[in-house]
Amino acid sequence: WDTYSGDVSMAFLRGDDLPEPLYAQVPGLCKVSGNKVFKIIRGVFGLLDAPRPWYKRCRRDLERLGARVCPLDACVFLWFGPESAAESEQELHGILVLHVDDMRAAGNDHWARTKFPEIQKMYVFGEWEKNDFKYTGVQYHYQPGKGLRYGLPTTWTS
């Protein structure tokens, strides 16, 4: 399976509305005159609860595309098939791991042609990288037939 890595642009702003709006003092950089405040209705970076409404929205969207939430980790989404088969006879077709605003995904050819393009349409992403990407300082490299290799690039040898 090919592997993919993508970053959702402004993910927290794409989440569900906060349960209650928050009000914040306008930063001096905004150069707004008078006694004004911001009304914050969605998650923003730095807000402790910001990831939760984003996760809830993303989970709902992925489940609409047929994903099942992994029972061992709620940030891992799994696609099985064929859909016409009994659940006990279905095989894993695709997987997506969500870490805050970053997505890592892999799947068989059918999943990559059908489900993955739907995921790409759901949000605004930075560039999707395929089979070779860096994440939190670790380099990931997939080679068909050889598997996925990851680690600090300086430790790799040809």
C-alpha cells in the first residue's frame, strides 16, 4: 500500500462550534479602536478545548465515508470491504490516523481510488505527500516490496 501524509489547513476553524462562545480582548496588533472584544465561536490555536470540536467534526465526516473508529484508539479510522460481505469476512482496505491537524493514510488500490479522493475533498490541505515525508523530525520512506522505513535520516545508510 502507498502511504500518504497531509496537513489540514486551519483545522480548528473547521471544527464544530464551541458549546458556548468565548470573548477575548482584541490584540493590539489588530489596531481596532474603542472598547471591542472578539467573539470566538470555533476552536482557535492555543485554546485548550480547540482540538475536541475539530475531532468531532472530522470523525463524523470520516464515518460518513464508511470509516469505523478503531476500538483501541479513537484517532485511528479503518475501512473494510467488500461492503457486501459479512462483517466477519471483510478485510482491511484502508487506514487513516489523525493527530491533531495531521493525517497519515494508507490503503489498497481500490481505497486509494475511491475513498482517499473523497477525504482530500473534505478539507483544505497543504500538499499531500506520498511515500516519502517528514513528521516531527522523523523521516518516513516507503518502497514497494521493501516496506516502510522510518527514523532520523542521518542514521540511514544506503
